[in-house]
Amino acid sequence: MSTYAVVGLGYVGLGLAVAFSKKTKVIAYDNNKQRIQELKQQLDSHKLINQDDLAHPNIIYTDTLADIKPATIYIVAVSTPAYYYEFPNLEPLIGVVKDLAVVLKKDDIIIFESTVYPGTTEEICIPLLEKLSNLTNGNDFHVGYSPERINPGDEKHTLKTITKIVSAQNEKIRKVIEAVYEKICDSVYPVSSIKAAESIKLLENTQRDVNIALMNEFSKIMHALDLDMHEIIEGAKTKWGFIPYKPGFVGGHCISIDPLYLAFKAKQYAIQPDLILTARKVNDGMTQFVIQSMMKLLVKNKSDFHNLHIGILGISYKENVLDLRNSLSLKLLKELREYKFNCSVHDPLVHHDVQQVELKPFDELTDLSVVIIAVGHDFYREVGIKKILSKCHKNPIIMDIPNLFIDDHKHCNDLVYWNL
């Protein structure tokens, strides 16, 4: 019977370990000692896994590499970020590969889930494993790839319900990997090669990035024409082939990073990924568009720039999660501070100060001239626009990036309302 080890207990890996624990024994490894101590106490700092699941007797949490040596199937789910702005950062992945080479044994299977550019697994990971372990891929050990599709905070599209892409270097090992994921996923979809599986993940998120960039650019044009982007989208939705992507901030670990991995690989083959990189530029530039729009509103309102107090509501990268990776809200705050604006920041889910950002409780927000609703947390929807207005000066500016109060603001007097 196979023994499983999940390597990397972040947003992806911990969920995998918990899912497998309901079917079999699993060793959950992370080199972050504090993370392991928390998990041993049934605490998930990401607040995605409940205490009962964390306490399942089938899970062993460890930060000791030797503890995972009994495993026969290793699933790697470490982060693969990017250097600013276009260069992949494979250091976390390479670090894990070096660790696995120490414990790798004959007939072991390694399944990579980390997002990479096409060719990474076979051109970087496997040669390094062979060199450091003195074992031969295909004879002594085997490798597969199954791209993660986890969407933090999404209760509909879960590890169990999403289709799991699987691949390997030969059909025999792919069948084994299919059986591994069939234990925890309702649907498994095999593809012909590891490179194909790596590419599928990049296409999914690059398509989304490009489509959102189109909507962001279209929204800029609508603002210039003094037209309501929300009305335009609602009208376009009456056309059967229209897909209602919405303008907004694009952050996180997937949509804002995966296109950069693809662009990096394209350039190696002398293909200039103009559309992909332009989409990244458009989406990253939305913070400056918000600031420029705010400036115009302030001038139009004859506001006092010297006594301006800006409130930023939400600093995570998306609604209802506390994930701060590549958050455009943090980028917006940094850029506002470069203009020497006085800013107060609140997020209902983030309970610790981050990146030199002092967070304020909602009840302590006061005397705001401008409120930028940067993230559409349910908290703000439930609090309501009138409660938010109670934190403001007379005649404040409300900038509603996620369009939470597109209808409600019409019932409020003495405010300037702007939505993306």
C-alpha cells in the first residue's frame, strides 16, 4: 500500500493533505517550523481548513525531512512566484527538489502541482533529481504533473468537485497517478504529456488575465466618455455569446503570475508575447487609474488636499480571503503614500499588521474624505454604505472598485460616487 507525503502546506498543499487523510495515512511536510507548530495545534493561519479536519489521526505534520522518507508517493505543492516583473522565481521549487533527492528511493513517484512554464518539470526538476539522488528517472523513480486549480474562498469549485488534470511520462505511471487523485476528486482528466499539463494551467489563467485587461481598458474608455460601465456590461449580457467578465484589480498567485511564466517561455523560442504582456501592464496599471480618477474628483470638488484623509477598505487580493500575495490593494496604498496622502487601512480578515501597514479596526475609522473600497469582502456589503458614510466628512468621495453599492448609493445624499 502506498504512503503519501505532501510537501508544502500552503493554500494548496494543506487542502491536499487533509483530503488524502480521509482516505489514507499522509505525511504533511513543510520547512516552516511555525507553520507546523500551528497545524499541530489545529490552527490554520489561512483560515481555510477547520480544526476537526486538521486534527484527523491520519495526518502527521512535520518539518523534519527524514520523516517523509517512508513515503512512496510525494506530492509537491510549493509556491512558484515571479521576480518583478517578468522573471520566474523557481527557488522554492528547486529547494524542494534538492530535499527530495535526499530521501528519494527506488520506485518512488513524485507528482508536481506547482505552477511552472512548459518544460520545467522535465528540463529542470528531473535532471536535478537524477544528479543529486544518483537514481535514474523512468527506471528507479517516476515523475508526474497535476496542476493545482485551488481557488481560495470558493466553496463551489473545490478540490473534490473540480476536474483534476493528470499527466506522467508514460501511461503506466499516469494510471497510478489517476488512481491517486480518484481517491479525492470526483473527476480526473488525463492528458498526453507533462508539458501539455503544464501548459493547460497557464492557458486557464492567461485567458482570464487577458479578458479582465480588456474590460479594464474598456472601463477606462467608458469613464472618458462619461458612460456607466456597469450599464454597458448589463446591456451586453443580453447578447448570447457575451461573457460578462468585469473590470477590477487582478492579484493573487495565479492570474497575475502565470502569464509571466508563459511569456518567459515564449521569449526563449523567439515569440514575442505582446498581448499577454500588454494585458499584464493594463491590469497592473489599474491602481494608477484609480489614483488619477480620484485626483480629478478632488479637483472637481475643490477639496482640500492638505487635510485629505483616505480610507482603504480591503487589502487582500480578492474578496473573502486573507491572502495578500500580489495584492493590488497594497500596491495602491504604496502609490498613495508616494503622493504623501494620509491613509487609514482596514481589512476584516487580516488581523495583523503587514508590510509596514498598520491596520485599523473598522470602528476606529473616522473623518475620512475619500473611501476606496478596494476589495469586495462580504463584511462591507453587510455593513452597508450608510455605515461607511458615517466614517466620513460631509460630501465624501466613495470609490467602489468591486461595485458593491452600484444601486445602494442612489439612496444616499451628499456624496460623490465612483465605480470601476
